[in-house]
Amino acid sequence: MHVFLGFTIGEWGNFITIATVCAGLFTWIIRVALVNPLQNSIQELTSQIRDLKMDSKEEHEHFTESLNDHEQRLNDHQTRITVIEKEIEEKK
């Protein structure tokens, strides 16, 4: 029989098999306990950020429309004030 570091080739095969099974089990537990919940949280966060971006875009468009409306009204008031000032100047 071949012996390496005091163990036979069969025993080394058993050690490697046991280590492989333990590593696979450890990897599966880590995936189930940590990776999958993190992936779900990341997907949910991504969805919320996408929704927030869409809401922000809609709100920005609303504010732009409101700003344009106010600007038009301000211009109309300025025009009216100018007309009134001219009328007052003409009456003097």
C-alpha cells in the first residue's frame, strides 16, 4: 500500500470527499442564508429607486409646467403694469 503522511490513498480519498461535501454544504448555507436575501433586497431597492426616479421625473415635469404658467402670468402682469404706467404718463 502506498502511504503519504501516514495515510493511505483510500484514506486521502475519504478526506477529500468529506472536505468537498462540507465545502458544498457550507456554500449552500451561505447562499441560502446570505446571498439570496441580499439579492432580493437589492432587487427591491432597485425597483424602489426606479419608481422614485419615475416619480421625480413626473414631479419635475409638473413643476416645469407650473413655472412656465407662472412666468406667463408674470409677463402678462408686467405688460399690464407697463400699459397702466403709459396711460398715467399720458394723463399728466
